Amino acid sequence: MKESYTVFRPIIKYNSDDILRVIKEADIPTLSIPCEFKEFRPKRVLERYYQKTGIYFDYNKVFDFARRSLSLPDISSYTSIDKDEYLLNLF
């Protein structure tokens, strides 16, 4: 925004195969003991549903669908918005 405010809403946008590929390519060591809570995370639950049905989840396709379906403007339209308009209409 013009006043240099930044709204940061992060999302980890890596698909599981991307994560595994990077770990392998960078030779990053992993723990042999799995996290006991990893299967309960929402992203992991959705991943398991996709695996069971034999389909592949891709964040880029989800974001493209959202942009088309919701007619979202380009990200650059948000960088020039003033603070009041953002806080009153979008936040």
C-alpha cells in the first residue's frame, strides 16, 4: 500500500512431492522418528484423501481456479490501494 503498510497472510504453497524433491536434491537429513501429530494437520488430511482417490493436489491449480472463479484482480492492483480503502473495503 502507498503508506507502506503490509498485510502478510502466509500460506505454505509447496506440494508434498516438491518438498520431497528438494529434500532429496539438497541432501537434507530427516528424522527417523515421525511427528505423532503430522497426520492430523488439515493439509495432511486433504493430502491423504487425494492419495486414496489417486489424484494429485496442486496449489497452483487451486489458485488459478480461485482467480478465474472469483474474478480476482492482479496482485499489482493491491499494491497501489490506499490504507482507508483497504481497511474499509477489503480487510
